[in-house]
Amino acid sequence: MPLHSLKPAPGSRKSKRIVGRGEGSGLGQTAGKGQKGQKCRSGDTIMNGFEGGQMPLIRRIPKRGFNHPSKIYYQSVNLGVLEQLFDAGVEINGEVLAKAGLLKKATEPFKILGAGKLTKSFKIVAQHFSKSAEEMIKKAGGSLLAN
């Protein structure tokens, strides 16, 4: 079969719609854009949320709150939980807590809180400690290091 005789299957390729080329084409006069209005003009893109000049919904709804871009959100870990999960003398840091499932990510900052009882001594490396947690760790004979 010669290559010059190859043709696509009948009906598989539609011809491009040519608009605005006379009434006989079927898409003359308004070129399929209807009558007057913003959508029939050239460059007729309308931005998302535009409601024809009416106050858009996004501007009518009240807005509350503010999220500061540089605020640091600390994950919290209680001493009582550490008492249950770990043996005495263990060094506790972000990686150990993440493996234990107490933190979402080892790299995110966390704070040790003083809820619960602590009888074992730990070496804890964290970004922050509450005052009660510091006192309890020192009283139990552990050490703490602010990261």
C-alpha cells in the first residue's frame, strides 16, 4: 500500500469550525456568540467570582481571624506519656518521639508539658519546656537540653 494513499477513517476527523464568514456558512452575522453583552465582545474573559458588577459573594461574607506567617506552632508532649512509653535513662528527642507516634514529623518543633507524673530520669532534647515540666524532670534526676 503506497503511503500517499493513507487517509484517516471516515468521520474520525472533524473540520475546524469557521465562524463569521457569511450567512451561508451557518455561523455568520454574530458568529455563534448570540446578541449583545460582554460575552459577545472580543477579549471576553470574565474573572472568576465576577457577578456583573454586583458585590461578589467572596466580598460579602465576613472574614475573621489572621494566620501569622512566621508563627511557630509547637506540638505538645506530656511527661506522663513519656513515663509510660520509655525506660529510664533513655535520650528522648524528635526522632524518637516521631518513631513512637507522638509527633507528626521529627523536624517540626515540639514542647514538653508537665501533665502526669514522672518517676524515671530521662535526657530530653526539645525546643521548649513548660516550667512545671522542667521542675519535674530535674526532680526525677533527668537532664534537659533546649534545642
